[in-house]
Amino acid sequence: MAVPTKNKTHMETQTPAQTQSHQPGLETEMNPKPIFIRASYRGSEKLKGKVALITGGDSGIGRSVAVHYAREGADVAIVYLEENEDAYDTRELVEAEGGRCLLIQGNVQQPEFCKAAVQTTVQTLGQLDILINNAAEQHPHTSFQELSPEEMESTFRTNIFSFFHFSWAALPYLKTGSSIINTTSVTAFRGSGGLVDYSSTKGAITSFTRSLSQQLAEKSIRVNAVAPGPIWTPLIPATFTADKVEKFGKDTALGRAGQPCEVGPCYVFLASEDASYMTGQTLHPNGGDVVNA
């Protein structure tokens, strides 16, 4: 099982050349392992008594959110595709923090699965207060004509259609003070020539967040987003070539890729009462990557 990395003055900056055979990738095969929470992070019961459902929660940013939420007193349900070892590790990490962790395996591209996952969460954990739409895929291509219609459609089904289906299914269970938090990306604001499919969906997520927040404001349900820059997650070695992995994140102002532990606290803030006057907004943990927000 993965264990928290000891606290460091500076986050890990090296991402050695490596690849994985398929996405969304496995955290167990990454070198070095992502840092999902700082050893020095102290919970303060910001989310005590809450239940969160996290898509793509087995690894990467999703794992970071799950462990941060557990340290803040929440129980979590994790939706994942097929990465059983990563999911089991995350469950163990959540339980070590004193939280309950429900694992739900399935394909978020299927509307009926999205609905069933929400219902299972409520039936098992008793309620639903926070929905984290985080699952993602991408198909890098340097030539637009290499991007197939099937890849484009698949990315949209995972990255934005699932956000709709989960939000739609969750809404009857959400109440005053509940939150929906969507994972968008720096690419929604600056574009990405090599990730036309991914950046297009992330732009849609940003608009989805802003628009849904206006609809749900009268119910006092807040809808916000987080737009990470280059973060060291399994999706990177699972989709990029080895030479791109080695250079990953070095073009940011901070000169390195970020770690999930540098993103997870954004989700804590947006779900907590500290962000009670924020809706339709986006936080940008991106290492100084240039955006036009």
C-alpha cells in the first residue's frame, strides 16, 4: 500500500521518462509515487459528518481529495474504472484517517451507472453532501487529423457527459450547503494544441460550472471548479510519450510539475464553510502557468 511521503521543504520535481500501456493509468506503477497529502497537513473537522462522492477517486487528484476529506472528517465513495489495486490502497488510506470508504467500480460513460453509483452512495453512507466530478481521459495528438471521431466522442463522454449525469442524479439528494466541485484544467483557459479533445471538454466543464451555479444558487447549493496545471498523476505516463513525461511541467513559472497534495486542499476549501460565498468560481493551482481567466 502507498504511504504518505515524509514532509519536504520542496515538492518532488523530477518525473523520469516512463510510460504505461493504457489509461487512466496506475499509481502503483509510477516512479516516483505522487504525493497525495503532506505529512504536516492537519485536519480541523471542516467536513465532519459530510459524505462525498468522488469520480476518478482511486488515484491522482481524486485520491488526494479522498484522503484530505477523510482527514477533515468526511466519509467518501470512490468511483473508478478498473484500477482495483489503486482503489484498495485509497480505501485503506481513507480508513486509516478514520473515515468510511465505499468503492464503486464502473464506467462513468454509462448514464445508468452514474445514477446507480449515486443511489448506492446514499443507501450505504446515508446521505450525499459533496459531489466531486473528476474522472477524465485524453488522447494526445500533434496532428488534428490523427484525432479520431471515436476518441473525441469518448473524451466527451468521460469528461463532461459524466459530469452532467452525476450532477443530475445527485441533485435530489443535495440540500442547502451542499457542493458540486468540477475538475477543469489550465487548458480550458490557454488551450493545448496537442490535447484538442481534452482541452475542449475542460472548456465545456468551465461553462457548465458557471451555468449550473446560477441555476442552483436559489437552493443554496454551490457549484465551483478547480483548474489544475501540470500535476503528477497516472494519466500523464499513461498518455504521453516518455520524453514528454520527462519534461512534464518544466515550462511553468515554478519549473516543475505539481503534486496532488498541492491541489487537494482546493477541494477542501470549496466544500467547506470557508467558501460559503463562492459559487461559479474556479481555483487555479497551476504553478504559474499562464492563463487568461
